[in-house]
Amino acid sequence: MISGTEDLSKRAASTMEAADRFAQQHLATNAAQWGKGLFDRRALFEPAGASGLLSLQVPIEFGGSGLSFGEKVKVLHKLARIDFSAAMALVNSHNVAAQLVKASPNVLAPLYVSNLIQGSVVACTALTEPDAGSDLGQIKTTAIRNGDGWLLNGSKTWIINAAHADGVVVYAQTKVGSGVKGIAAFFIRADSPGFERVTVATNSALSSMGIGGFRLTNVYCDSSHLLYGPGKAFVDIMGAINRARTYVAAMCCAMVSQALTDVSVYGHKRTAFGQSLDQYQGWRWQIAQAATALQAAELLVREACDLIDKGSEVQTAAAQAKLYATSMAQTQLGSLLHAMGAEGFLDRYAFLRHLTAAHTASLADGSTAMLLERVANDFRFKPGAI
């Protein structure tokens, strides 16, 4: 299992225990209401910060836990079992804190990281635009030199945490026509003049993700808030996307794992025609198929995690993990819901929220079609290879 505690450092094991408590005390008690659109960020981020869940990969010297990527994934698995959307919101804000430490340890990290890991400040990463998704070279948001800084203009949409973020990492084009080579990354505050939030009407089941957008009109960004210059930003974001594909895959596994637990308990208690559901072979086969598919997905996730922690190339492994895990979750969550019958529609179960989340996951950090091309590229015939 991805969420197992074997071979964990003491710090990671303690964080896993905190994640368990947080999931039961905060996610399990609020997820159903959040899934109806009644989300309050104060009920998520500050309690998560107090539990150490916003500092997972932030170095210890900056107040973080200093966990490995694989250890972070285990924590996210714990959270996503209960509420995928909330887990995505937390990890996206966390990722900005870790990025500030990496890119600007002497300037931006001292200003923002403490509040980010406490949950009093929330952040997001803005890539997607109305006319640019997986093809990052098509980013139209511009950053033009202006004195000792930059002026940012453009629009972003479908951004996790955008509805309530205080700080934003914006990816913008510094030289129109240069493609990915001209993209740079900037950290801006949401209270900057010219920053305007834009509502994105989504399914209420995703409300805790805070999906939204914003328009930038001559937003000034001081040069000290440039995270990565042209060229370097694309390299950094591609590494981040591969890591995101991996933890999204793990979180899809988490949803199916929780569904299997719920269905198994229900099947033992519920009787039909004189015996419990789990006495019927046909009913058990649905469980067996889901468990087998889950095991296969978890193996792909573990491989990608191991490669990331070793610093090895992970592009194909991450794509395969996300491809299989998202498809598996969409199929098996639906199948397991049918095994529950109408009971699965009750608020105390996450089936409906997680079915929506599984489909959302297939679009995040690279569409399914794009990832299929990524994997297929490894098998293209290369003249002279034989």
C-alpha cells in the first residue's frame, strides 16, 4: 500500500499520524458540506498548517518537515482517501512554499514561507489560460520590462486555489514568439493593483479546490520577485508537473482504496435473500477486479516515486502512473458505487465527490491524450536502432 509506514523516518511517521488525525477530525467532518459548495478556507488551511501538513517538503531550517517526495506522497494518500479536492488545495499551496525556498531562499522565503506553512496565507501556481493548457508554449500572458521590474498582463483560468489565494506564482511570456524559451516565473501578491479575480463556475463537489482565475492589468512585479528567468522557468515547471502527475496518481489510488474499504464493510453487513452480499460470487468479483487494478496502479506510482527521490528521469514513468491511475479510478469508483447500491449516494460516503475528482484528475497536469503521446514517443521507430 502507498500509505504504509514501513521504512519511514521518525519525522515522516509522525507526520503520517498527524495526517490521519487531521483527515478524521477536519476532512471527514467537513467534506460533505464542502462538496455542496459550502467551503470556508479557514476550516482547511490553518488546521492543516497546525498539523504540519503544509510544510512537508519545506526544509527543516525554514520550519518545514524536510520529507522526501515519496514520504509526501504517503501523506497525500492519507488525505485524499477522505477528500481529494481538499488534499489538492493543500498540496498546491505547500508546493509554492517549497518553491520559494528553492528559488529565493534569501529574499522571498523569509517573507512568505512561515505564513504559508502555518496556513494563514494561501498560494497557487498559475499556468493555464483561456487559450493555453497543456501546450505551455502558447502562454499569452506577458511580462515586459519596466524599470527595475516587470509589468504583467493577461488572464489565467482553471487554477487551483485561485478563488482565495493571497500569493500567486505566475508563468508569463517575456518575448512573444519565443515559445517555452521565453517563459519566466514571477511571484505576485493578490492585493497588487491591477489584479482581478475571475470566477470559474465549477461543480460544487470541487469547491474546496478553490478553482478560479484572474486577470492581470499592468500588475507590477519587482525584479526581486522573479523566481525563474526565461528558459529556467520551463525546466522547473516540467519537473514540477512530473511530480504532480505522480502524486495525483497516488491520490487516485487513495480514493479507490477508501472505496474498497467502504464497500467491503457494507457487503459484510448488508443481507439480501438470506445472506450477506459478500457471500455472492458475482458481488465479490467486483471487489477482486478493483483490488487488482488498484495494486497495478500503486506499483506504477511507487516506481515513479522511487525515480523522483533518486533524481532520475521520470517523465515516462510519471505519465504512465497518471494515465493508468486516473483511468482506473474512473472505472473502479463507478463499479464500486454499483456494488454499494443506492447507499453509496449518501453524504457519509465520498463516492460522488470522488467520481467527480477522478475525472478532474485526468485533465490536471497534462491531458490523457497528451500523456498517451508522451508514452508512445518512447516506442517510435528510430532508424539505426536495430
